[in-house]
Amino acid sequence: MEQEGFSLNRESLSNFSKKLKSEIAEIQEGIFKISGKEFNISSPKQLGDILFLDLKLDKNAKKTKTGQFSTSEQNLQRLKNIHPIIELVLKYRSLEKLFSTYVEALPNLINIKTNKIHTTFNQAIAATGRLSSKEPNLQNIPIRTKYGREIRRAFVPSNGNILLAADYSQIELRLIAEFSSEPTMTQAFLEDKDIHSMTASKLFNLPFEDITREMRSNAKTVNFGIIYGVSAFGLSQQTNLNRKESAALIHTYFEKYKKLKTYMNHQIAFAREHGYVETILGRKRYLKDINSRNALLRSHAERNAINAPIQGSAADIIKKAMINIFKEFDSLKIQSKMILQVHDELIFDVHKSEKAIVEKIVKTKMENAYKMNIPLKVESDFGENWLQAH
């Protein structure tokens, strides 16, 4: 994948660059208008003085060790609903970061010999065992924002080819169902029902067909949050529920999903006794703080005891799938290439004459990388660029 590289449409990126620059300038104007003066928004000191001395947004504003006001992301998020300038500053920062990290940087990283972008993959940096990518990091392009999607649009196949993106569907939730043997989750996956609506039906005690979008959304947040040890406060931050409602929802969740709670407790107990947890393929993750007297360190290790086997197993499975796909391509003399892995997704640069065979190999090898009771499911699509294919 490193040698093959990924083609970039410079013109598409250049057009987006102009659009982004003008949007950043517009936001900058809005910030200056509200604050009544021009200043360097990227300077924490100048920004802190504007927010806390001029606009007096928080009389108990936190300070850094050097004595200046803290303008960290966390602090600003806390003040988001107090004043419109905060929303603008957060947007300005995220667009500036996107611009400097990708829009401005990517064209300079094109290899002059191959005319492609070549990332470097690390096999042993992420504690979960997932591959990570650097220089440039192609796994971190924010897909949930329209701006991040525009960057994906600039990644294209080689001349005359087409891109294929294949993605494991809800692999982490499938692994939780596999490990815990939780009947409701197992039933949802075996019957190919929507897992989040199924959870919402259980949580809100309503028939499956009466679940609203909002209920499904809250259930989805809980489903994914539980494996990361989400608290009532954390859930209230991510949903439109208050802390009391969030606590009640988490309580109900474990009442309804008793086997899941048993599995989580077992993982922590196993880690306490052995000092490690294991992935589905037996790879160990050592947790040195699992018996620590420091409650903060210990609870972090406990969350890892639950989360590491799930994320780690997902990493094991996709790596196994990648090896099996590569071997099959090799033995059938397939010319198409695997060019990128982003967490649970694989991207291929496909010869149009090989579309059908490549899609079949990829889906088969990904879905059968490891035999489980819960079936692995892969969604795939072709496109003229990465955004279209995803």
C-alpha cells in the first residue's frame, strides 16, 4: 500500500482551497466584528484577552501555568452557548487546521516520480493493534464534516481505473455480541435487523416500528459509548438528554443487557488477575494500572480491559482479511491494488475489467477472515473518487 500510493486531483483540491480560504476570511471578519477589533485569532494569549478581559465571558476563567487565559478546545466547548463568538472561534480553528494539515500540505507531498501520495503505515504504534498512518495521516480526514468530505473528493483512482471502498459494518458491536452472547444483540445481527432501533425498542419499551429517529440516535450513542465506559455526564454531552435522564438510560441498558454487564465485569476481573486482556486471535494487551491505588489510573485501565479486546479484535480481523485478499490477488494475477486501510475500511484502485472479480474477492475474504457465530458484514461501493466510493 505504501509503494502503490494514492492519486490526487490537484485541480479539485485547488478549487476547494480557494473556497476554504474565503470561508476562513469570512469567519475571521465575523469574529473581528463581534470583538470590535482585529487581533491574531490563532494566538491563545490575544484570544484569551478578548474573550475574558474584553467580553468578560467567564469571571472564573481558567489560566495556564504561564498565567494566561486557557483557550483550550475543552474550555471553549464549555462556553459554546454563552456567546456567539465561541462558535465562530471553534469553526475558525477547525477550518484552519484542515487547511494547513491537508489542503495546503497534500499537493506538496505528491511524489514527483509516481505522481501519487505515499503515506507510511505504522504497525506497532496504536495500542489497540490497528495500523496508523503518518506523513500524511490519511486516516484522520474528518469524514463527518462537509469540509473533510471535500478533501476525500480529491483522492482519485489511477488513470482509467475506478476506486472500490469496502467497509466492515458495525464490526465492534458484532464483536461485543460475539464475546458477551447477549441474546438481543445476537438476534439483531442474526436476523439482520437494525441494532440501534432494536436497542431503542428495549430501552424505551416500545415496539420496533414505533421507534423515532431521536430514540434511535440516543440508543446508538449508548451502544457505542458503553464499550468506552461512557458516564452519565459523557452521555448527556453527546445527546439531548440531561444527566439524570442519561444515568437512567445507562441503568436501563444494563438491566436489559445483563449478559453484556456480566461480560464487562468478567473482563475487568480477568485483567486484575492476569495483568492483561486478549484479542480474538490471542494477542495480549498488558494493563499495568489495573490494580493501581490511583482511582483515575485504575478506571482508565478498566475501560481498556473492556475496550481493548474489541478494538484489538477488529484490528486482527481486518489485517487477516488484508493478507488473504493480497494472496488471492497474487495467485489470480489480479492487476488491481489495495491502496489504503482506514480503521474498518479498505480502499482499492481497480482496473475496470476486474470490477466484478475484485469486489467478490474483497467481500468474501473480509466476511470470512474469522469464523464467528455472529456474521461479519461488509458494505462496498465503487466511485470516481474516494468520497463517491465511501
